[in-house]
Amino acid sequence: MATGFLTGKNALVTGSTSGIGLAIAHELAAEGANIVLNGFGDPADIEKIRQELVGAYGVSVLYHGADLSLQSEVEALVAFAKSELGCVDILVNNAGIQHVSPVEDFPPQTWDKVLAINLSSVFHTIRLTLPDMKQRGFGRIINVASAHGHVASTYKAAYVAAKHGVIGLTKVVGLETATTPVTCNAVCPGWVLTPLVQKQIDDRVAQSGGKTEAEIIEQMLGEKQPSKAFVTTEQLGKLCVFLCSDAASQVRGASWNMDGGWLAQ
Ligand code: NAD
């Protein structure tokens, strides 16, 4: 049974069936927070994840499979979290997708989908949880943006636009809550080896005409990430735990880089 400083708090982590969101769920649960998981995946795998969290930390862990590209499902997810756990104290907007294509070929429907999941869902979860956080006198909103919230790369028009939007939204909410016990911040990962990035690696290997996966990874890190090492999901989870702490109560409207030096260049 976890007895950390988040014991009794309830966290909704979107896109937490995989990658960074799953690691954030682990780290928050390890500090005692109850968790609402969300995201796609095989139902048996998701149930295994849920049971592992319950078993490891003794917290309540629930799952809701809302598709965050749809406003009505975002609303259903927040309503579920509130009705099952009573309130949402910690909101982590992590769900996100990527699509790589030159802008003139970028499918408009994919643009709409990336913007809906990566940006609009963040607006909806915030507007639906913030009033209760203010009333209860505690709240932590953490938006998983990206180094691509500050700088661009080619062929990622929708993703880069959405992540820049997330950082703008984070600043607005950070200001609007500045005199309250609620904080709103973004975290900005560089490359993290998750399924989202593995797909990009696989595509580059397929298009490279014979390069190995190791060579492509070396090239990707070499292009962007001075550390030449992936950021880990656990490191990002621990950054989120810090942002939930009292020590971070005056971190407001920030976008915190964890990018192996990507944005220092
Ligand atoms: P991932 O693909 O491992 O996980 C994405 C999660 O979002 C999964 O749980 C997936 O099921 C969920 N998801 C996808 N579409 C959804 C939808 N319509 N509704 C609900 N859930 C949905 O990816 P990840 O790398 O862990 O990415 C997590 C976040 O981190 C994203 O916002 C991503 O942009 C950001 N990020 C990732 C990296 C990286 O290098 N991996 C770098 C910077 C930022």
C-alpha cells in the first residue's frame, strides 16, 4: 500500500495505456494517488495494467476507454472520473498521436484528428475539471507537450501546431489560476522510446534503403538530442510527481523541458 504525499488524491491520466502516460500513472500511484486510466489497447492487456497498479501500490485504479478525438467522449471520461472517485485533483493531459507527411499532402481529416486529440481534448478536460479544483482548494494540471511545442521539424505540421497550442493554453490557464491553489504546467519531452517513436523509427528504416534500426536511432538522436540518449518514461513520471508537490506550488504556466538538451541549441 503506497503512503506517499498523494495518498487520497485522484489523478486522471489520459493516454495511459502505453508509453509516457503509463509511466506517469505508475509514478503518481507510487505516491498514493488513485488513478483513472484512459487509452486504447487490448482489453486483456489493459486489465493486466490495471491489476498491476492495484497490486503494486494498493490504490484504486479505474479505466475508461474514451476516444479523445470526440468531445462527447472527453466529457464522458471526466464525468466517469468524478462519479467513480468523487473528484479529479490531478489532471494529466498526455494522450497524443503523430502523423508525418509534407504539409501539401497532409490529409485534412488527419489534421483535424491530431488537433482534436493533442489540443482540443486538453481544453475540454481543463474546462471540465478546473471549477472543482478551485472549489476544493487543490489542483494540478500537467499537459504533456513536447520539444515540438517550442520548435518545429519538417513533416509534422499538425503535431507541431497542436503542441505549440498546448503551451499557449498552458500559459493562459497558468495565468487564470495564478492566485489559486491550482497550477497548470506543461512538460516538454525530447525523444522518448515509446510506440509513438518506434513507429517513426520503423518507417525511417523502411525508407532508408538498408540502414539498421541502430543506425536510424543514432541519426535521429544526432539530429535533435545533444545527449544522444533517449529520455525515459520514468524520468518524465518523476517530473510530474514533482509538479504535484508543494515545492512546485509556484511553478505556474511553465513548460518544463526534459529533452536531453534539444531546446538549448
Ligand atoms: P504512445 O503511443 O506510447 O501512447 C499514446 C497514448 O495515447 C496511448 O495510451 C494511446 O492509446 C492513447 N491514445 C491515442 N489516441 C487516443 C485517443 N483518440 N483517445 C484516447 N487515447 C488515445 O505515445 P507516447 O510517446 O507515450 O506519447 C504520450 C505523449 O507524449 C503524447 O502527447 C506525445 O505527443 C508526447 N510526446 C512524446 C514524445 C516521444 O518521444 N515519445 C516526445 C514528446 C512528446
